[in-house]
Amino acid sequence: MGNLLSRTLKTKAMNRSVLAKQLDVTAGVVYDYLKKPSLQLSIVWRISNILGYNLLMHLGEQLPVAYTTQKEQDLQTKVDALETELEKLRGENQLLRDLITRR
């Protein structure tokens, strides 16, 4: 967890002292977080909100189990419907092209 947090801080160009101030803890506490293999969920939650990065999702993606959230399922349903509509429109478009070239 500490390594992930450290990489995320670098990616977000945020230093430990800024994170510490936003968490209302000392920089030493954040330094300790960076060394720990795990953190309490409430801390990870707060840090995720501050960084604007879902650390929990990142961790979940590392699980060997395939899991799809309800939001992902809903989006996939929309994508499938749009792909079906696109194929229908392509067929109609081709039909119109054929009619135009026959004239």
C-alpha cells in the first residue's frame, strides 16, 4: 500500500507535506503511511478523495478475480445498444448509397 501511495503521490505531483496538511496529520505520519504494507480503509478513502484517484479501485484491479461493477455493466449495455444501432445505420447508409449510384 505504501508503494502504491508513493507512486500515486509522484504521479499527482503532490509531496508528503501537502498531503499531510490536507489529512490534518504530520508529515511524519504520511511518511509512515508510505512504509506500511497496509492502511486502514478510512485512511485510504480519505487519501483517495484528496488525490482524486481511486486507490481502492486500483487495488481491486490487482485481484485475480474478474469482477464487473453495476456501473460497468450498465455502460456495457449502452455500448452494446449503440453498436447494434451503428450496424443498423451502416446498413441503411449502404442501402442509400446503392440507390443513389443506381440512378
